[in-house]
Amino acid sequence: MEDLVCPLAVLPTAGGDGEGGGSGSECVSMAALDLRAELDSLLLQLLGDLEELEGKRAVLNARVEEGWLSLAKARYAMGTKSVGPLQYASHMEPQVCLQASEAQEGLQKFKVVRSGVHAPEEVGPREAALRRRKGPTKTPEPQSSEAPRDPLNWFGILVPHSLRQAQASFRDGLQLAADIASLQNRIDWGRSQLRGLQEKLKQLELGAA
């Protein structure tokens, strides 16, 4: 946090030496005031993002702890040998995927989406009329877009509630981890912008001296 210097302390307050400095000094003073206002706004946003990041990290730690505790309860209820790597499927498919998209100002934003979910093909009225005129066409074979098997089925059909709770906690943790990564990118961008504005303000101060 040593880099987050308050922008109001970078330059002395406007006022000069009491004598008119001409239009040039007034322009410099106005530019300095605009930079200070922009720095203040950016600093407040950055502090808000840091506070949000701290809160999400605390929630993520709580979800992970809840997940491991629920998993321990499930192993106690079902037996230590009933919940472990021996029950894992030989072929695993991910239930969720991490999708990266570019938001405003070139920032990358991460989102957790379910895998195996495809949007149905949309057919407009013109295409539908052409199909009716051509007559019955060969029905295309359905693609294998089945949803991945629920990992809870590895451990039996009737699993205890604690095992389902563990799965829900870890799922929430995945979404929180993606949110934290997106927020961290925005914080890094904000800090670089803050340093750039501070440098401009220092150069403006040296030029006016």
C-alpha cells in the first residue's frame, strides 16, 4: 500500500505567491486541479476494489473450510474407504469451464460456466419455409452434448447430505476464485493508472516551478 500515495499530497495547494502569474500559470493550475480530481476518483475506486477483494478472499476461505469439514463428515458417515480416490471414475469430464472475456479498457474478466451446454440452433422463418418446400429431410444425428456425470454418483446413489454440502461449498469457491482473479486484474490496472497520473502531476509541478 506504500504506492497508494494520496494525490492531494503530490502538489501544494493552488494559490501561488499572491501575484498574478498570467494565463500560463492559470492553465497549469487548472490542469493540476483536473489531475487531482481524477487521481482522487481513481484512488477511491481502487480502495473500494481492495476492500471488496479482502471480503471475497475471506468468503473464499470460509467456503473452502466448510467444504473440507463437510467432506470429513461424509467420510465419517460412509466410512473412510468409501470416500476417496479409489471411487474416482476412470474417465473424468469437467463440469465447469473457465471463460475469459475482455471487458472495457482491455481488462480480462473471468467467469465460470457449465461445460457441455450448447445453445440450440435457431431457424428463421425463411429457412423453415424452404425446408417445407423441399420436403422431409434427413434428420441429423444428435450430437453427444450430454452433461457430464455428477461426481457424487461415484460414491453411490444415496449419498449423505454432508457430501452434497461439500460439493456446493467447493462450487461456490470456484466462482469466488474467478471473481477474485477478475478483481485482481482491475486492481493491478488501477495501480498502474494511478502511478501514471502521479507522474504526470509531478512533471506538471516541475514545469510550473
